[in-house]
Amino acid sequence: MTRRLPLITLVLAALACAAPATATAAGWTPPQELGPSGFASYDTAIASNASGDAVTAFSQSRGMYIARASAGAPFGTALRMDSEGLYPRIAIDARGVALIAWEYDDGSFSGSDGFRGTVTCCTGTKVVVWRPGQAPSPVRVVRRRGLVTRPGPVAAVSGRRGILVRAAGSDEEQLGTMQFVPIRVDGRPGKRRAIGGVHWSRASLQYSGGRAVVGLIDPRGPSRLALRTQRANGSFGPLRVFLRVPEALIFYELGGTDFNDAQIVPDGRGGQAAVLERGARPHRYLQLVRKRRGAAARTIARQRGRADDFDVSQLSASPDGWTALAYMRRPAITSLDGVVQVVAVSPRGRIRSTPLTPLGDFSSPAVSVTRGGAGAAGFSGRDLRPGGPYRSASSFAPIRGGRPLPAGALLRNADGLIGNVVMTSNPRDRARVVWEEGQRVFASRLE
């Protein structure tokens, strides 16, 4: 009998070790539908904090909706906040207080701008503050007669105040400027201040300890990347340029002329990360730049190759120095053989580049990275190659150590068009994703 004890002990030990591994294997929760179905969806946004509190916002033809989730739980019932809305943006602090902002049509101008057909020119910005366990604050109008800006506002919140950076001006011809707007805890906007750039500038924002740092991409040629700091006493420092680029970095094609794209995000350490689409066809390339606090900007990665057209999506940076981006490249703008690529750069500068898809016509690549290079990446699109299934599809994969894992991917196929994909990641919940599928909006969580 004594000779069998070691064998039994080994078997029990093996079972004890196997059980936790099965319970913690990476996997996505079943898709959860958010909001009403049957209405066209336009834009989505999501944000979370290190504790796993998450807030999402999405716009449909019926209105602007928001929903909240706690760590390890699905989203609650989506709340309709407005009859319309575009380009929602969300910030959430360590306590779970969320600031949600979106643009809306103020009806101040309607006409033709010569290249996009009939448009409504001017928008305003609305905000809501949402505290855990409470109803959202009343919807507040920050400013009427703003400007249409595809990037939308950016937001940050910490302590007893939130911040918005938004476009301001009277019409598209006057170029306008970017505004810095403090938001009180009840959602009421404070005094606005012009901080530089033009109305189509891309911006990032981080705020803590009463100190706000705004990163601006001024897209005029030569383009500039600059920082503007608001000190704890409320005063602003000068606009400090940390990178100059010869090309104009604008976000659409105007009159048949190609302009290159750019994005900028805060890295959680008082620094910035930016990705710039540069060069001219057929020799475009991506430049990934990191600017640490108190140090000069430096290029940490370049993505070259036979790529006539790039579609850069979420650029993400973690508090411990990881930077990641997902993009789709294809040899010609009319080509259907695009590839979604995920690039992660470690804090020490190690580059990990991984193709996420086979060839196909894919769009909306997305990525989110948190501490240790963990997070998720994904895409949506349609396989239009000859002989293909001609179906919309989306796929979301976990990331470990900066590299996407094929195991545990959530793959969706749908007859309806799959649109915008947004992601967020944190150490508690690993990752959450929200995406549009036909006339419905879904969410899932990586367990």
C-alpha cells in the first residue's frame, strides 16, 4: 500500500495543477448585444481603468447611447443620452468616474464644400459625467457653432475635474484653433482657452494631480508635433515643438491629392506616442515615435514595404512603456489583398511585428495594450477575393508579450456589414471589445 501512495499523490497533484490552467485559459465571452437593433450605427468608443471599470458609447441613427460595466461583468443596459451624436470620446479615472463627450449637428450651416457634396458644416460638443452607482449627469452643451472634425474631441478626467480638448472656430475657411475646456464634476463647462493648432489637429490629453499635458499634431506642411502643459495653478506653458515633419498630415484626400495620416496618444508616464504615415505612393511608410517626459522624441519603429495605402487604427500605449499599433496595408488603393499587421514595441525598444489576417479586404484594425504587453488586437472587414465567401467577418485575438495569439480568437461571420471596432485593456479584465455588425452593436470580454 505504501508503494502506491506516491503514484496517487502524483495523480492528485497533476489534477490540481491542470484545473486552474483550464479555468484561466484565454477566451472571449459570448457576444453581448448593446442597445436597440435595426438602427444604423456610426461611431463607437470604449475606455477602462486599471480596476476593470469600463464605459462604452456608441451612436446610432436613433441617438447617442452609453453603457457601464464593472470588472468581470457584462455591460449594463445602454442609456440613450441624446437624439443624435458623432465621434464619442471617453475618459475614466481610477475611481470609475467617466467623462463622455460627443459632437452634434447644431444646424448652423448646410451647403456644399466642393468635394464631399452636401454637408452640415458646424457642430457643437456635449458632455456627460457618469459616477459609479449614480445616474449620469445632465447633458451639457460645451459650445455651439464648432467645426466638423473627424477626430472628434479628446477627454481626460481625474479627481474633481475633467478636461476636454476640442475644435473651435466659425467656419472651415478660418482654420479655427483647438480649445482647452475644464469640466466641473456636475458636467458644467468652465472657461475655454485657445491652445494652438488648427481645427483639424489631432490631439492627445492626460491629466493628473492638477497638471494637464496636451499633445497636438498640427497638420499643416511642414507639420509639427507639440506639447502644451497646464500647470497645477492653472497657467499654461508655451507650445513646445518636439518633432517637425516636411509633409502635410491631413486626414482625407482633397481634390485627388494624397495627404498622410497621423495619430497621437499619451503613454501614461507624461510622455506621448505617435504614428505618422509618410512618403508618397508607392513608397509610403509608417514612422512610430515615442516622446518621453524630459527627453527628446525618437523613432522607435519604421514599417516599410510594398504598401500603397495604409489604414492605421488604434495606436495604444501602456503605463509601463509598451507601444502597439494595428494597421492594414495593401499594394494598391483599389487592391483586395490587404493584410492586417500588429506591431508592438517593448519598453526597451524590441519590435514584434505579426500579421493578423490572411489576404482580404479588411478594415478597422484595432489594438489595445496594457502592462507587460498584454491586451488584444482585431479587425473587421469583408473577404472580396475571387472565389471567396463574400462575407463580412471580424476576428479578435489576445495579445501576450506584445504578440497576438491565434488560440482563443473570437471569430464572427455575418451577412451584414461589420464596421467600427474599438478595444480597451487593463490588468484586471485583460481586454474588452465593442464592434458594429450590420445594424447592431456587440461587446465581448477576454477572460
